[in-house]
Amino acid sequence: MNLAQAERQAAREELENLPESATIDAAEVYAMLDSLGDVERALNSRNPDRIT
């Protein structure tokens, strides 16, 4: 029983010390996509027979 309680406490402490997750909002996602340029046109203009 003591071992289970010690493991539970260790798990709690580990969860409390996790780094904060990096979240981004929709505007940041759109800005990243815009920075890529016209990806669709670039991909569609590739010749599938050409190996780079």
C-alpha cells in the first residue's frame, strides 16, 4: 500500500512539473501558412517524372 501511495505522489509531482504546452491561435496558424506562399501551385507545377 505504501508503495502505491509513493508512486501516486511521484506521478503527481511529475505532472505538476511538466513544462507548459506551447499553444498557438488560429491567426498564428494562418500566418505560418501565408509565409509558405503558393504551395499548391508549386506542388502542381512539379514534373512527376523528374527526380531531384
